[in-house]
Amino acid sequence: MSYGQHSPVSNALAADARSLNSLKMQAGQKTPAAIQEAAKQFESLFMRELIKSMREATMKSGLMDSPGGDLGADLLDQQFAVQMSGQPGGLSDLIAQQLSRQMGAPESTKTNAGIMPVQAPTSALSRATSVAAYGAPVSKPTTSQSSFVHQHSEAAARIEKASGLPASYMLGQAGHETGWGKHEIKSKDGTPSFNLFGIKAGSSWTGKVAEVTTTEYVNGVAKKSVAKFRAYDSYEDSFRDYARLITKTPRYAQASTQTGSVQAFASSLQKAGYATDPDYAAKLSRAINTTQRLQRAQA
């Protein structure tokens, strides 16, 4: 079974706990593959309940207080639970290990992505936290968000035609990186750098630079540091350089192919190390979704 795919039992389990009977039969085979599949289903159930609990405890709003809204939220929870289950280093690896010990079966650390050591389940739990945030009730776009999208829409549209990257993705990321234009990077003399994406000036950069204090996350801890960022002659140059970085750099090759899904694109950028913020993917997804709502309203 390839990474990201799930068997019919997997999908049924995410929606119906009665499928546990089929799950027990699978685990009873005592083969490493059957135990791994059973562990993945248990993780799916756990993730669904975890996301549902977090949504009800922290994200409940009047916007979805209806039978239809509740059903939609529940279906979204199920989908996220299925997508998160069985990933390398997740909770299913530890469940499979424990099941193997209890049943006297050979232990295996084989996952859908190959052979790897069993890791702590914290990555799975952090994924649940971030994905739950994706489903948070949306709020009305602010005036600054609307103004930012309106200001840069034409430049983003031109770069979309040249690069293939959706304008809404670029606008959303530029908005997130700059606080929707409130915190743009400036040079020491106060002149704008026109850097909308927080792209740093590495050793290969030969253009202008802006040196500012920034926040980086080291082992999950926020720390202040001074860094050099690229500076441009216009905002359109910033969009163009960003598009070149994402589509031409091997590091972001995976992200450039994930433009069909906001969540997949944002997650790919975070995995590639675009930012050190552990919640970057969830924040970026919300910013892009906000941009898309504004684009529909402005159309």
C-alpha cells in the first residue's frame, strides 16, 4: 500500500466505529502487514476523536450551529483523520509495536513509506493540532486584508501566467509574511525592500539587501536574530523572484506540484523548511483561504 492511500476498511473505520470487528479480524492474522494496517485504523479513530474534541472545546461558533454545519464539520474531521493516519513516525508505529508484543508476533517497523525506526508519536499529535486549525470557523476578512489583496492582485496575476503558481497562493503567503502589509521588511534608512515573502539573502544573492531583526524557531523555541533579506525594485519583482524560487529550486519541487490543494501546498512548503514556525502550514492555509474569499468577493 503506497503512502497516503487507505484500504476500504480504513475509510469505513474513519466514519463508523462498528468496523472495529473487521479490524479485530485483521489484527488476528498476526502478520506484520495485518498488524500495521490494524494499528493505522486505531490511529484513524484516535485522530478523529482528538480533532473533534479540540474543535468542540476551542473552535465552536454560531456560524456552524446547525445540523448541516455539524455534519460538514464531522465529515471534515473524518477526512483529516484518514489523511493523517499511518504516516511515518506517527502513532500507528507505536501501536503496531505494542500489538506485536501482546500477540507474540514478529515486530516490524515497516510503514507505508518504507522501513524506518519507530519514533515518538508527538509528530502525529502536532499534525492533529495543526489540521484541526484548518477547520476553524472562518472570520470576515479585515479591511487591511482586502486592501492588500486589491493592491497586489494585478502583479500576482501576471506572475501566475508566467509561472503557473496560483495568484491566490502567492497573495495569501505574501499577506501572511507581511501581516497584510503592516510589517513589510524595510532597509535601515526606512526605504521599502519590496520583499513580500521573507526571502533571505544567501551567499548566491548578488542584489540589494535589507538587514533586520527577525524571529526564528529553534527546537520549537522562538528566538530573535539579525538576518539579511533580499531587496527589490518593485513588488512585482518580489512576486517574480518568489515564483522562481518555488518552481526552479529542487528544495521546493514537491510544493510546486501541489497547487491543486491549499493544504498540500502549505504542508509541502513547511516540510521543505520554508519557515521555522511549527504552525506555518496551518497559518498559511488560512491566509490563502482568506485571499480566495476576497478574490471571489471582488470578482
